[in-house]
Amino acid sequence: MLFTDAEDFNSTLLNAPIGICILDADTLVAEIVNDKFLEVAGKPYEAIYGHYYWDAFAEARPYYEAALTGVVQTGEAYYADEVELMLIRHGQPEMIFVTFVYAPVKDKAGKVKRVAVWVLENTRQVVERQREEVAKNAFKVERDRLYSYFMQAAAGICVLRGPDLVYELVNPAYQQILPRRELSGRPIFEALPELVGSSIQEMLLKVYNEGESWEMSEVMIPVSEYEGGPTKERYFSFSFQARRDEYNHIDGIVNFVFEVTDMIRVQEELLKAREQADQQRRVYEAITSGTPDLMYVFDLEYRFTYANSALLTMWGKTWDAAIGKGLRENGYEEWHAAMHEREIDHIRATKESVRGEVAFPHAVLGKRIYDYILIPVLNEAEEVEAVAGTTRDVTEQKMDELRKNDFIGMVSHELKTPLTSMRAYIQMLQRLNQQNREFSAGMLEKANSQVGKMTAMVNSFLNVSRLESGKIYMDIQEFDMARLMGEVEEESKATISSHVVVFDPVKTILVNGDWDKIEQVIHNLISNAVKYSPAHSIIEVSCFEEGDMVNVSVKDRGMGIKPDDLLRIFDRYYRVEGSQMFSISGFGIGLYICKEIIQRHMGEISAESVFGSGSTFTFSLPLIGME
């Protein structure tokens, strides 16, 4: 092509729809570089223009330097079509596909003066074509495998191709029905003219045109064993299913056929075959859809390509609404979706399985806990092409474990109270004068009483049959609250010297309950009051009737509780946080145990507090005859 002047030439090159770079033939220095060339190269203009070509494209030099030199020396163009090339683009190595030409530009004497580099990137087209080819090959492999099964099947099977319904596959069982007919490669209505105008022809055309499967049972067709021969009435059962290509377009029909002429014999065989088919179908459905486990498959773009019925139920979605969608579109929270995407990336990179545990909201059952495993699905090249997953609901197991932990916590906390009291008695005895034997005997009696209580507790805890869902067994008997409060007062005076514990007088009040458990609650409340109030401050303990209930309250003048903490003070493992709490031991289970014990007695427990001024804990129990 000739140009009238250099300006036209340059303008044409710079605005060309493909990448162009003009090199001086002697120096291979870039004299013209258009924007399309820079777009493909992924390099700035100043890195190419005015520079030696192979300085700008050092990564490609080992592969194409000889070709470029050959163009300069021979004057013959070099053409490369859709070659894979690694380029440093935007500072990063990147594999791309390009079509390019090293074209000589000669003067009138035929000498090569310049070399025009014409380049067009084909990465997207090549990758898409490769994917299509992989899909086509995979589809063909699956179809060939299916045809192999067809050829071994006992039932007559044929595959009809295209709108003319040409026999593409005829298995031995089908050929045996028509042993003297030439079928392969012929249209069905040419090979079997007896079908023209029959209900079979109508149904075949309907299935091909509309894609709806069709079955016909015990249909009488006059058929001869060979073309042109005499016909006789024969009975057949048919199943017609549309065959679809890799683009989901109907391209043929799969025909299952059974001859049922011998009604008794064939009916029995047909029934048996159907029972076997039903059994196989039930097994398959049980494995893929009937399992309570959640089964699913991701593609490498994090989209669901399969989800069994259990998973669809959990989502509250249909197949059409869920398949092909990502994690977030199916209701996963951002953190949850991002976690699984990282796991899929890890599996893709390492081919290693991933196992984990996660909480996720069920559409019907609410929040549940799931154990899951994700595994790589490898193709024939041992590359990860998908990620399959199975998830199991382990909520009840986790709840059992939580109840077990609660029970262990309760046991530990309940054993601590008598042990603490016993230790205090023994320490007092060690400090007493040996001559004060009467007082020592009293202390030993109290220590022995506490050991007895602890032994009774251990026996109760170890008797699993007397536990209910991790809760403590209650030994309900009638007793007088006045006697119980008297014992608590006596023990408090003997063991608490850091505070002044004042007990209000108590009259006889009869209740039905577990003496030791109610005593434990009172000791716990007093112990908390001691821990959270200043030394030598007053703690008031009272027991009084109110209506049909007896109330026990413990009031301190301690640090108090903030309103937000007061709402959760009886929750399991909850502890008030703050700098003043660091020196106070505990696991946040004492008040929870108190609540459990009181509620098991059909009572109530509550707390009132003014932050910085103290707290009052109160529990109530029904009087006898009021339960």
C-alpha cells in the first residue's frame, strides 16, 4: 500500500485497529508505536518508543529473535497464529495468546528498511474455544461411555439422530427384535415403513420437536422380520426420551423398546426388570437426595453446580433458584462466603481436602451447627476442575457436649463450697490451743459434716440415671427454713472474719426442697457478697414470708452492678468485666447454678443493684401447700 506522504502513513498506523510497531531494520529501534500495540504489550510508551526492541521484550527474545532477524535478512515475512506467549504486562508475568506478523518494509531497490510488527491478542477467544473444546470432549466421552452401556444392555436400545431420525446406534438386543433388517445409518421410517402413519411415528416426532419424554405400553404393531416380508401382529412397550447435545439442544431420541408378544412370559420379565430399575433408582436417590447430609458441588468460580434436596430444604429454595448461583446469592453471610472461597482456592492450589465446622441458619430449624468436608474433583489431567462438599448437622452432638461441660462445671462449683468450709474449719483447728478440746471437737464435727455433704454430692453426680439433661438431681424433703438459716449463720460466723454478716431473726417456715441445694445457694450469695464488697463492711441476710412464698435476701454494700450486666448476671459463664474484677476469681457459673436450683424448686431469683452502692440478691420458694 502506498501513502502520499509520511503524515498519512503515520496517521493510518497510529489509528489502526490492531497493534503496530515500526522498527528500524538496522537497529531494531522502535520508531512508531500505536496505542493498540501498547495495550497488547502492557508496557508504557516510553519503555518501547526509541528503544531497542529486545530491551522492551526481553522475555520474548529467546523465542522470536531468530525469526525477526530472518525477516531482515531474507525479506520474507514471519507469521505466528494464536501462539502462547509469556509477557511482562503491567509489571506482572502473564500468559497470553497472540497472532502477530513480522512484515518487511522495503525501499524501491528491494532492501529491507524497516520491519512492521503487527499484533492482535486472541487470549479470550482462544481460552473460550479451549473451554468449549474441553466441554465438547467431556460430553463426547460421557456419551461414548453411555453408548457402551447401551450396547451391553439386555433391553433393546437405539439412538436416532437428527430431524430425519437416522439410526445412529443399534444395540444387539434391539437388532435381535428385527434380525433381518438393515438399520444403521438409515432413517427409521425408511427402515421400518410399517411405522408410517402409526401412533409411534406421531410420538417420535412429538418427542423430537417438543422434548417431552413419552412412554407407550403394549402397543400392537404389524411388523415383518425382514423388509417386504409378511407382517404379523407383535406387541411392544416403548420409552422415548429426547437426546440433547452439549448446548442442551435436542439432536436426537433415545428409544428403549421391549417386545411383549408373549404376554405371560414377558409381563413377568418386565415386572422384574421394572422392580430392579425401581430399586436402582431408589438407591441412587437415597445416596444423592435422600441423605440428611448436605451434598453439593462448586465450580472454580464458587458457583453451586449441584445441591441435594437436604441442602435445598435448608436454604428454603428450589433447584432452579439455587443452582448456578454463588454463596452470597444463596444466603451466606459475607464472612461465611469469603471463608469458603478461600478454602476452594486452597483446594485448587494444593489438591488437599479441607474440613471445618460452622454455624448457619436453617430455613426451618433456625441456627444449627454443621461439620463439613470439601474435597477436590480431579479431571484426567489430575487438575482440580470442581470442589465437592458434604455437610452434616452436628447440633445435637454439640449440645450434648455443652450439657456435659455444664454438668462438669456444676460439679466443680458445688464441690468447692463444702471443701472451702471444711478447709476453713481445719485451719482454725490448727491455730487453736490444744487444751481447748471441747471447741476442737465441735470444729471437727463440722468438718466431718462438710465431708459427708461432699460425699453425698459425689454419689449424686456419679449416678447418671439421676441426672436430667446435665441438671443436678434434687432430693426434695420437708424442712424448716429457720433451722437452715441457723446453720448457715453458724457456719458463716465460723468461716467469715473479713466482713460483718448480720442475720435477721427467722421464725419457723416450712418448705419442701433440697436442704443442701438451698443451703448452697445461700452460701453462694453470701460468698459473692464477701468477694464484691469492701473488707469489714456489713452484709445483711434475711428470711421472711411474703404471701405464699418465703423470700431469702442477701444485701451488701459493695461495688454494685451496672444495668447492662444486671440483665445477664445469671447467664452461664457470664462474668462482669472491668479493671476492678481482675483480682476476683471465678468462672461465671455460680449464679447460673443458683438460678437452676431455684427454678427446679419452682421458685424465682433476682438481683437489684445501684452501681457503686451495693447489691441485693433475693430468691423465693413456695411455702408448703403452695407449690
